[in-house]
Amino acid sequence: MGEEGPPSLEYIQAKDLFPPKELVKEEENLQVPFTVLQGEGVEFLGRAADALIAISNYRLHIKFKDSVIN
């Protein structure tokens, strides 16, 4: 018939709607102390008195010398 217009549906992936946030580190040498899950994004790494703290969009992870809170 006539000209074809744009498709009536757009395919948008979740990663496009919710892009990962930039990682904020208190110290450059800090490393994420766990395996990151698919879709998870670590947002903050820092130190407390005797612990390493990591915050992601999925979990709060606190690693002490002898134990872990996840």
C-alpha cells in the first residue's frame, strides 16, 4: 500500500532502563570481595574499623577478619 511507518512496539532491555551506577571506592586498591551475580552492580566499596564494606544493588556485604555478613 503506502509507506511503512516505524514499528508500533519498541524493544527495550532492562539494562537500558536501569544502567549500572558508577563504582565509588574510598581507596583505589580495594577489590570486590565476592563474585558479582548477573545483573548485580557494586556501587560502593569502603573500609570500617576492622571491616571491608561493599554495597550493590542486591546486597550489603561486610567482611570482617574472621567472619562475613552478607
